Amino acid sequence: MASEPGTMTRGRRSRGSFRAGHRGRAFRAVTGGLAAVAVASLLAACGNGGAGGTVGASHPAAPSHGTVLSVRRLPGIGAVLADRSGKTLYSPQQETHGEILCTGSCLSFWFPMRVTAGAALRAPSGVTGVLGTIHRPDGLTQLTIDGRPLYTFRLDQAPGQAHGNNFTDHFGSASFTWHAITTSGAPARAGQQGNSTGGYSPASGAPSY
């Protein structure tokens, strides 16, 4: 009979060990289940976060869709194209078919409307001409409308001026007649002038009105 307390003690320890072992296994099972759920949720989130479910893949930013020009209504001329700062845009008659002739010293007075090659071209409301680009001999990409290369004019010092409309100048053996460009892509009529035009010396850059 002296051995019974020890036997009872061992029995209690065995039952205690069983309960402890059962709780440990249950804890491990619950922890393992939660981990599996967490991993599954992470994979699902990554799968929904990118095209094709590629985890960690980088995606290029969407191209900018901002407008590349604006429209201004000028007294005596009407609605014409302008750059984003409001400077009137022109094109010479001699480049109607997209042949770039304004090079060299001509570029001291007429500045090509530059755009980034491959950029999305978006015209503002009311512009019906078709925007495009042309690659210049100097490597720049220039904005066009209906094939006409677009320029701003050095003598236009502020938005809303149109000193270059119906303006004729000469650079070497090349002569140019410039017109502001309307929203349809056509040149403003010769009789429509926002400002008096005159001559200037390409060598000095001094206007003479």
C-alpha cells in the first residue's frame, strides 16, 4: 500500500503531461493554420496587385496626357493656337508640306515648338486640326498641326501678342511668310493682323516698326 501514493502521483503527472502535450499540439495547429491563412492572403494580395499576378514586378508610369498647347482669342484675328504659356504659334507658308527650311540664323527669331518624342499629344477643346510631330535636321522633335511645323516668335514678348502674323522675313537666300495658326490648323488670313508688322535685321535682332 506504501506504493499507492507514488502511483497516484505518477498518474496525475501523466494526465498533466497529456493535457500539456495536447495544449501544445493544439497551439501549434492553430499557429500553423493562422500562418497558412496569412501566407495565402499575402499571395492573393500580390496576385491582385499587378498584371499577370507577378509578385514584385515594376510597372512603368502611365504617360502624361496633359495638353501640349492652348487656345487664345486675339482681337482682329480670332482663335489661334498658343503654347502653354500663351505665346502665339506660327507656321511659314514655305513649310506647309512639312519640309523644314527654318534653320541656322532663322532659329534666332523663330523657336520650334518642341515636344518629347513619343509623347501623347492632346489638343484642347475646340482644336480640330490633327496634331503630329516632325523630326528636325538638328535632332529636335517639333509639334505640327495638319503637317505644319509650329513656332513661337522672338518679338512676341508677352502672351496674346501676334507680331509675327502675316510677317515676311529673309535669312540668307530663304524667304518666309509667317501666319498665326487657327484652331482648324489653317493659317489666319493675310488681312487679319493683331499687330502692325515690319522688318528687323537678323544680324542685330533689332525690330524696326
